[in-house]
Amino acid sequence: MVLCVTPNPCVDKTLFMETLEPGHKHVASRWSAVPGGKGNNVARAVKALGGRSAAMVLVGGHAGRHVVDMIEHDDEVTCYPVWLRDNTRTITTVLESSIHRQTPLFEPGPTVTREELDTFRAEFARRLKEARLVTLNGTVPCRSMETIYRDLVAMARDAGKPVFLDSHGQEFAAGLESRPTAVKPNLRETEELVGFALDTEEARWRAVEAFHQKGIELVILSLGDEGALVSRGGEHYHVRPPKIQEVNAVGSGDSLLAAFAIGLLEGMSLHDMAVLGVAAGTANAMNWDIGHFTRAEVRETAQRVIIMPRE
């Protein structure tokens, strides 16, 4: 089982309308909602790829109950909620179909007390026993949790479980101190950490090496529609996706991470993991619902992925 941890989940709601005019009343033609948060995206993608996943979330209020219900009933993924007194956030995105423009509106995350944080750690320790691999995903809801990834990575390492970290900012920097097995930052998140521009291939590989110097075994630098730089040991690849008709790229990085998690558990070579990862991320972008691609789409896409060793 891949345990996918999301400290700051949300009700991820989309309103579909022809166009958005600020200051005017609008009635959407339709709407959809999914349990948002990067770890929940990873859990869905693991399931889509044929693996088994569980989602651990920190939730509160009616919105938190909605998140749990969607994970368990819509996604059919096992959920381990830790309950807060404060409310889980909702993110509302307006999609203008005429120009395919998305405008996301974020609510602030909940406040987490020290007692609730202790409960979260204790629940993680319990669920860690059942997991073969852990992914720690996304932002934290408040400043009291900025070092939580440092603690959870250390707990996973002490238990002998591979742990993937995908975050940014202070919580990402803190998590790196405990040396996760793998990281999957994007360009902006990496620039925040390394402090220099990643506008050339050489600079990007220098950033990858900076992660290795911090003790990270597997580095996956996500480049969006340029694919990813992937590095482990003496192997280094630039993996490029095929051209597609993009529908919704949200969650593609999470699908990439899910494929690497499955690949690591199945003992795949870095080359094959990289192809599977980029194929999964690309297949996700071909569909509107995050993590609802098919394995047939991944197989077909994988045949057109371009992978090149570092020059």
C-alpha cells in the first residue's frame, strides 16, 4: 500500500461557464467537485495505475466530511482522517470554456492546535506500519506545521519505508533535513530553495545535484510540458512527453510521482520508471478529472515518450 499524506486537503470545486465578467452575477452551466490536495491526487493516480493506495488527511467541519466522503465513495480509496476543530478549506475554480481560462479562488487553510498535531503524528505512526511506501504532499495549513515533514520523513526512515516528498517553501526545506528517499519539485519550487535561476539545462542539472548533495537518492525535477529531469546514482535522464491535446494539466505532477512510487516498489529500472512517470503525467493532462486516466492511455502514451541520457 502507498500511504499518501495530505496535511492541507480541500474541496476542489470547479464552476463551468462560457465567460467570467467581474462584478456581474453568473450561473454556471455545470459544476464538479473532487477531494483536492496533492496527496489525494497521488492516491487516485496510484489506483488508476493498478496499485493500492490510502489517503491520510487532516480535515475539519462539513467541508472535511465532504472530502472524506469523496475519497471513500467517489474515488473508492481507503481514507484515514485526522479531525480538526477548524474547517477544511474549499478551492473554487472558474473555468471559462470560451477561452479555456481557469481562475482559482483559494480559502485559507485551517488552524491546527498542538494537540491536533500530536494526534496527526500518532496516526501517521500507526498507518506507517501498513505502508510499503509513503508520499508526503503539498502545503501545510498553518505555520505551526512548518516542520511536520521533517518529523514524518524521519519516522518513515526509522521504519525502513521509502518516503517521497513533494512540497515547497519552508516545509519542503525542513523535510529535506531528514533526507527523504525522493523529491519531486517543479522549477519554481526548486528556484525558491537553491536561490538561482533555472533558465538553462546546465542550471537545472546543477539544482538536481544540489538535492543529491543533501542526501536525496532519487531526484525528479518536473519541467511541466518539457517533461522532467530524473537522476539516481550514476543515471541521469531528460524525459520528454509526446505532443497531446491538453485538457487539464492539474495533477499531472502528482500522477508522475504516483508512477515513480509504483515503479520503485516493483523494482523497475530508473529508465522504465521515468518513461512510466511521464506517460502517466501526460495521460492525466488528457482528461479533465484528476487521476482518472486509464492504463491503456498510459501504455499508448509511453510508446511516444522520448528519453535521453544527460549529455
